Amino acid sequence: MLSQAEIDKVKAAVEGDDGIQAQAYSRDDGKSRRSRVSLWNHPGDDITGRLARMYRVAGTMEELMGGDEIYHYHSKLMMKDANTGGRHVWHQDYGYWYNNGCLYPNMASVFIPVDNCTRKNSCLQVLRGSHLLGRIDHRRIGEQLGADPERVEKAQKVLEHVYVEMKAGDMLFFHCNLLHTSDQNSSDLRRWVFIVAFNKRSNNPYKEHHHPQYTPMTKVLDSALMECDGQESLEGKWFMKLNDDISIRDKVH
């Protein structure tokens, strides 16, 4: 979905010490490992913002979500560094977002590897078709919310467990109720991925929280990514810190 030149440009944008890296925080996985995250709520007009808003990403998502207007809910760079990266427990994204006042699971994400993702360096794992189970209760595990282990165990017996191995620049579009996880990264290879989450305008959250209410999003041509001059401005992106996440703080069951 992204050419080598495009993924090289994205890598350069997210690797600089003074930009998105400076906004990173880490989360405990409940087993003495941590993964780093940089999360921002508005796309902006830098390289990462253009990637999120390009028709290949936002336009495809809008089409998959039925053609209704969508907006940028947030983007994040998930960083599992070599030999240290923590696991992400089985969860549904709506297990978090439900607590933010989003009435309907009319939300979805685009998973874009910055590095090749294999079983060796903890690629994403999903239960195929698990979005049809509906929202599962979640409880706190370390600094994450995890889906009810009993439900996950039963689901694993009837649904296909898929290791989603991907190359840098591939894209996976998935529903907010899809059960997914990833292991600790004990390899010598880092595993960084860029994830963009979208919400429907009609599903505007009924309460203010740490992610944005409906905010109009202007999609850009696919060519806009390579046309970006590389002068990275993070103005208006609204970066988040760990303690801002009320979906973790307010809901622990």
C-alpha cells in the first residue's frame, strides 16, 4: 500500500529525536516489559498527518465504513524495541473507546507497519471474525485493559487464530471489536507500527474525554505524502500522555 520511497519518508519523520519521539511514553505490560507509544489526536499537516488523511488510508476506511463521514480519532506510533518491547494483551479497541462515551462500535483502525512484522518480532495476532462477538468486558492488566480471559479462551476454541505477518508499508484495516494481541519482542529486531483510528461523525462521543469530539477532516490526494517538504511541524496535533487516558483510569473491570 506504500511504496519504498513513501515508507522511507515516514520512517525519517518518526525517528527524529526532536519530533514524535520526544512525545513518547511507555506502558507496563504486567510482565515487567514496556512498549513505547507516541499518541496524538489531530492529524496535522506533517508527513504523519498526510499519511492519515490520504485517500489510500482515510478514503478506503470511509468506504469500508459504509460511506458515511468519518473523522480522525487519533494516531499513534507503537514502538516495541528489540529485546525489550512489552506485550499487548488480548483486547478490543472498543473495550477502551466504549468508556469514552462512544455509543456505537462504528469505529475502526488502520495498522501500518514501519518495520517488517513477523512472528519473530511479535507481529499482530487476531481472532478472525471476533468482531461479531460484540463488545467483551475488559479489566485492568498492568497499564492496559484486557478482554475477559474466559471469553477469550472460549473464542479461541471456535475462531481461527491468525498471525498477521506484514511488510513495512502494508496496511490492515480492522473493526474496533476485533480481538487482537501481540507478544513481547524478545528478538534483535525492533517492531514499530503506525496506527490511525477513525470514528464516524454520527458516533460523536456524548462526553468530552482525552480524544477529540467530531472534528472535520480534510482528505488529501495520495501524492500529498511525497510532496510534503519534510519541514516537520507538530503544531496542533494534541499529544497525549499516559495519565491522560481516562479509559484506563475510570474503568478497571
